[in-house]
Amino acid sequence: MKWIVLEDNPRDVGYVPVIIAPADKKLQVEQGACSVFQNSELAMDHARQLRERFRVPQIKLFYSEDLHASLI
């Protein structure tokens, strides 16, 4: 699995989006401003830093396989 942290300013939506996808699957969002991690700890540390920098209340996880989302 890979963890994609989107780095666009999240103030309009109110959360930092993190997409979890199979490592071999290339997603279109990877062409934009993002960071790709191979483990959850590094990805979530980065997402928390972005949450603090942009002063948004949440991190939202999106799972590419079943289009399911969770708020953290």
C-alpha cells in the first residue's frame, strides 16, 4: 500500500486529504502537489504537520479500492 498526502491548501474543505491505494496503482492525483509514502506513520506525521500549518481541524482518509472515507 501507498499513502498519498495531498498538499494543496485544504482550508476550503476543512481537512487534509490522505489517499490509501495499492502500491502498484498509479493515481491521477499523483501528478499534482502531493507526497507519497510507503508507510502510514510517515504519511500521518506529514498530514498532521499540514493540518497544523493550514489550521484545519481534521485529516480525512480515502481508500481507493472501495471509495470509503474516514475522518481523523
